[in-house]
Amino acid sequence: MPQSRQLSHYIAGTWTATTGDDWIPDVNPSDARDVVASVPRGTAADAQAAVAAAHQALESWRGLTGPSRAEHLYRWAGVLAEQQEALAQAMTREVGKPIAESRGEAARCVAILRYFAGEAVRSAGDVIPAQAPGALQFSLREPLGVVALITPWNFPAAIPMWKAAPALAFGNTVVLKPAEASSYVASLLAESANAAGLPSGVFNVLLGSGAVLGPALLADQAVRGVSFTGSAAVGAQIAAAAAARNLKYQTEMGGKNVGIVLADADLGQAAALIAAGAMRFAGQKCTATSRVIVARSVEDAFLDRLREQIAGLRLGPVTDPQAAVGPVITATSRDAIARALQRAGGEQIVPAQVPGTADFAHGYFVAPTVVRGIAPDAPLAQEELFGPVLAWLPADDLDHALALANGTRYGLSASLFTRDVRSALAYIRRIDVGLVRVNGDTTGVDPHAPFGGMRGSSSGTREQGPAAREFYTETKTVQINP
Ligand code: NAD
């Protein structure tokens, strides 16, 4: 078995032992005998220490010029670029992400850092004509201060980075609280920040349980903003706590993302992209396709193609470089998916079995499954399951398909498959999601394009690209009179 590591917080540029004495085992979901790390269950005192370090570093960091902060981020990108393969291997081992996707995610981290290094030197305000004669009026964007970043395990490097890079570029300092199950990858990010010479206290990593550390971070008066990505239930708690303190917050949450296949679609293209969106990384992306809505007249033809495409996505342990569908994250998650499938009723039209071979014996595997014959308001068609499961719903026409597509509490990502520009235009206007695709995969977004959901999927802010500046800065309107 590969080595197991005992992790520490990274506070004020130093590896810092927890003040607690409780540890969380962090296991490889593809082979639970492989304990990747022991994660300290950080305490409220640890959270205060991390915030204090970020607060102490704030004045000098925000006082740097944009070009100096950019230099720091470029150096960090350079170190990460050299360590990309090791980071990818760690992601695959820690969260069970197939290696090709982990490599893509590691490369994305480098791209994100470079993008926001560039943003640090772009103009960030407007000159506004003043009513007073001779006055100069303009707007300035100022950093919020110390920001808490609370992240999930499924994009263990990219999500921390797409929050930390803009936060730092615009002069904030950061306390990152990664998911327990992705603490090792977060520690590698801290190692690379350290190797790049990022000033002490600018980027801190706090490990442990969200239920303890989240409230401690949100209660600390030095924290001026919180950016959260994770489940809708936790996001709602964070929004309530942040609002009570009048703290700037963003919550990016789950989805019940949909592929819509109209009768005139290129069925081969639709099947390939819907299979990939639903099943790759065992359906554990917030943007994974978990519902497919199919025009009745092409149901049979589309099903044949979908079956073929799903069969081509190999379910395998992460040691298999060809595996496209790896394990789900925990035994609890695997068992919850099995129970949901049992309760769902309907017909499993693409049922599969996890092979009984030794390769699968110690991991948390779920075979890709498509379920038909359930009601649109059934839990399987409404709730995020976070597994390789696709709910199939038939539709009479575009209007019906859109009503079904918009008929959940979520609004993250959708894709319409059609060759008809009028259908595409109507859908773009009427679909209530933040990420709108035509003839595309519901997953994945360019690192420089705004990312986020509508309705129950988001607090309404956006991450990445120019949108990130809106969140990580506040506006001052300045008038200088003669
Ligand atoms: P989760 O909500 O269980 O945990 C997310 C983070 O919140 C973790 O760091 C956790 O420790 C912390 N946390 C838990 N309880 C907390 C509390 N009471 N206060 C503060 N923090 C707390 O989510 P997860 O299982 O890690 O990730 C999967 C979920 O994330 C899915 O719902 C998925 O859709 C969502 N997700 C959304 C996006 C997006 O951008 N919309 C991206 C990736 C994942």
C-alpha cells in the first residue's frame, strides 16, 4: 500500500498541529484498505488561529500593488505546473477520480492561477461624470478582507483554486476549509503555495469537520466573506448564518441537471454526451446529467444508442487508466444510491452489475443505471443522488420538455439536443439554469467563463472569470472636489 500521511493545518505559512486529539481516516474509495491520510478534526481554537493569521497578513497583502500580487500568483502557477502529475495522482487516489479527469483538473488549476494573475493587473473601476463642476468621481474595488472558503471533495483542487485565486488576486487573504475527504489534496495545494513563496498567512488551510469549523469561521468577526460550494442543505445553513451577521456570502450547491433530446437531434451525439455527462466520475459532478428528457417519437432509437455509449464507459478501479466510471466517494453514498434505486420503482433499462472480481472487492462501486417509468415528481427525478444514475422521462414536445426540465428546485446546468435553431433559441430563453448548453455536455465549463446556478442551486452570485471580481471586492464611490 502507498504511504499514509498524518496531516496538519497550514497556518501562517507553518504546518501547525491541531489543538484537538481526534482524527478522521481519509481512505481511497477505490480500495478502502489504502488509508491516504489521517485528517485532524480541527477545533474552534484552530479556526480562530487560522483567521488570526489571515487577518495579520491582510494589511501587507492588500497593500501590494496588483502587479506584485500577480507575480506571486504566476510563481504559484509555475510551481503547480511542475507538480501537476503528482497532484493528479493524489486526486485520483484520494477521491477516486479517473486519472484522465484528474490530469485535466490539475491543468485547470494552473490555468486558473494564470488567469487571475492577469486579472490582478486589469483596471477595476470606472470614471463617473460628476454633477459638481470640476470634480473627479470614480469607483474603486476594494478587497473584502479575510475570506473563508468552504469546499466539497469532488473537485478537490479546482474548486479551492477557483475561489482562492481571485480572492488573493484582488487583495483578500484566505482560510480554506476543504472537505474532510479531500484534505490531502488541499494540503498539497498548501505545499505548492509554500514552495512558491506566497507570504505567510495569506493562504491558510484548516482541516476537519465542517459542522465544527464552519460555524467557528462564520462567527469570527475578522471574517468578512464566505464562499461555499457543497450540498444544498449545508449551503442553506451557511446562508442563514452569514445573513445574520451581514456577511457577504456565496453558496454554490447541487443540481438535477438535464439533457433534453428532441426528435430532430443528432441521436449519436446526444447519446455520447449524455452518457458521459451522467456516468463519468460516477456521476459525482455538481453538473452531472441526472435526468434525460426524450421526445417520445425517438425513445427507442435513442435508447439503443445510449446503451451502446454507456457500455463504452469502463467501470473500473482507479488503478485502471482506461476507467471512466470510478467508485463513489463512501460506503454510505454507495448504500444510499442502492436504497434510492430500490425505492424508485420504474424499470431499470440500463441495469448493470459491479463485477465480482478482486479489483472491485474493496471499493465503493455502483454500476451505471438508467431508470424509466417513474413520475416526474418521484425522488429519483427530483433529488440529487450523486451517483451514476440517470432518470429517463418522455416528453411530447419542446413545451412539455421545458416544463419537466424546469420542474425541480434546482437550476444548475442543462443541455438541449436539436438541429433546429428556433427550438434552441426558445430553450435558451426559457430554461431556468445558470449553465445553458446546446448540443453539449452538462458538465465542464471554461475556467474563464462565469459559473453558477439559479434557484435552489445558488445564492445567485457567479464564480470564475470576470464574475469573481464582483464577489471578492466591494465598491467605493469616490469624489474629489477642487
Ligand atoms: P457538503 O455540503 O457535505 O460539504 C461541503 C463542505 O461543507 C465541506 O467542506 C464540509 O466539511 C462543509 N460543511 C459541512 N457541514 C457544514 C456546516 N454545518 N457549516 C459549514 N460547513 C460545513 O458537500 P460534499 O458532499 O462535500 O459535496 C457534494 C455536494 O457539492 C453536492 O451537492 C454537489 O452538487 C455540490 N457541488 C456543487 C458545485 C457547484 O459549483 N454548484 C460544485 C461541486 C459540488
